[in-house]
Amino acid sequence: MAQYQLIKMLKAEFKAKKEKALLSLELLTENPAGIGDHSTEDFYKNATEAISALAEADDVLDTLERYFPQ
């Protein structure tokens, strides 16, 4: 039972991280005016961080599904 709860928690955590990354990328690409006083360097840094977070979340979710399917 504890293993199930742990896997469930990990899936929820990384699904949330994935959604946060997708939202960040959406804001960066569709609403750049909402970024405010950020410099171009900040914009690129934020985009890099968001895509890296998305890739990590996808990787972890894929790994969990592969090794701990329903």
C-alpha cells in the first residue's frame, strides 16, 4: 500500500510540474507583454527553464508509467 501511495504522489507532483511548465511556455509565447520589465536574457532564461522542466516532468512520468503501471 505504501508503494502505491508513493507512486501516486510522484505522479501527481510531476503532472503538476508539467502543467506549470506548459503554462510558463504559453505565457512566454502567447503573452510576452505580460512579462513586463524582463530583459531579453531573462526571457531566454525563463524559456530554457520552462522547456527543461517540461522535459524532466515528461521523462519522470514516462519512467513511472513504464516501471509502475496501474
